[in-house]
Amino acid sequence: MKKIVLALTAVAAMTGAASAADLAARPYTKAPVAVAPVPSWTGCYIAAGGGGAMTNNDHNTFLTATGAAVDQNTTSGARGWLATVQGGCDYQFAGNWLVGAFADYDFMDVRGDINVPAVGPFTGSQKQDWQWAVGARVGYLVLPQLLTYVSGGYTQAHWKDTDLSFPLGGIGATFTVPGGTKGGWFIGTGDEYALTSFLPGLFWKTEYRYSEFDRVNVPLNVAAAAGGGTTAGSVTEKFREHSVRSELVYRFNWAGPVVAKY
């Protein structure tokens, strides 16, 4: 019996060794490498910055006595600066596409001379002092941190009263072109870049914008200094504006990733 047990033990040992030898070595597998979460552009933001604007005013003058246009397509130019504040929200979809809505307000000092030769060589300084806009934009993420976009919407701007006087010294304001608020539309294009290496949520945006305002007729009034109370004619005005603005943007949601990919 002892011999049988020893024989069986030896056979079992040899079988186990053969089975272990037949097993293939376990293949080496690398641990998955985590890809950094991609932040989403979906969310709201505030922005502030400044820039410059250039305005052309195409105008004609009509005299009250005849009603005829006496100036044909006279153009006056204005130049100046703007400071702007903005707020808006964006939504990222279909991978790299983005849509958003925004509103902004511009504090402005854009001024230039306007001449009304119909009533004599009278000149005044016309000034635009503020503007606001509401609109939408559509953009594409060229890189995860770089957005390029187009924008458009409605805008209103305000011009102050313009006193006209004879260019030679000694004569005060003789006529006044009333200011007022004029509405219109705008289109624009720009880029926005993430500066998150400096501060999470910080971006830099630069935009070119073209605005065009409705054609309006405003009275050409006799100034108070020259007696006042009467209207010498009217001025038809059409404003077109080019502006470039650069802003720092802060996005409230930038710490929130989309989904980590492995």
C-alpha cells in the first residue's frame, strides 16, 4: 500500500509541474493613461475693455423756405475711443461649435467736425457719447482654448447737440443740430483665447464690429444765442461706424470639465 501511495504522489507531482510549464506567461499590459479633462465653454461670463471707433455721417441739408436739398451727400468723419462692459452666456454643442447671446454698453468719446455750407460756412463738433447693443454669436473652437466667431444684432447710439458757428473768431453759435438716440444693426467677427495658465476662467477677446444706423431727419434750429425759436431747415443724417474692441473676459464655469476621456 505504501508503494502505491508513493507512486500516486509522484505522478501527481509530475502532472502539476507539467501543467505549470504549459501555461503561457501573462502578457504585459500598460495602465490606461488619463487624458486631462477638457473644459466646457458652456456657461456665462462678464467682460470689460476698450478700443477705438471711426464714424462717417452722410448728410444733406434742406432749407425751410424752399424745401430743396442744397448739400448733396456731404460726409463728415469722427474718431475717438470707447470703454466697454459686457455680459453673456454661451452653449457648446456638436463638439467644437458654440452659440451665445450677449449685451454690452460702450462709454464713448467719438467726435469730429460737421460742416453745413448751405447756410454759410458754419462748423461744429459732433460728439457720440454712448452706445449699447444686444446680439448673438456663432463660433467654432479651432483649438480647445481658441474660439473664432461671427456676431450680429441690434444697437442704439446717442449723439449730443451740435452748435454750429462761423469759423472766424468773434461770432458765437448761430445754429444747432439737435442730438438724439438712433437705432440700427451691427455685424462683427472676432477671436477669444483662454489665458487659463494665468488664472482659471480668464480669457482675452478682440472683435471688429460694423454698425449702421437708420437715416433720420433732424431740424436745423437757430441757436438761442442768435435769437432761437425758429427752424432754418433740416439735416438728413446717416451714420456708419467701424469699431475695434479688446476685452478681458471672466467665465464663471471654467473649472467644470466636460467628461474625462481615457
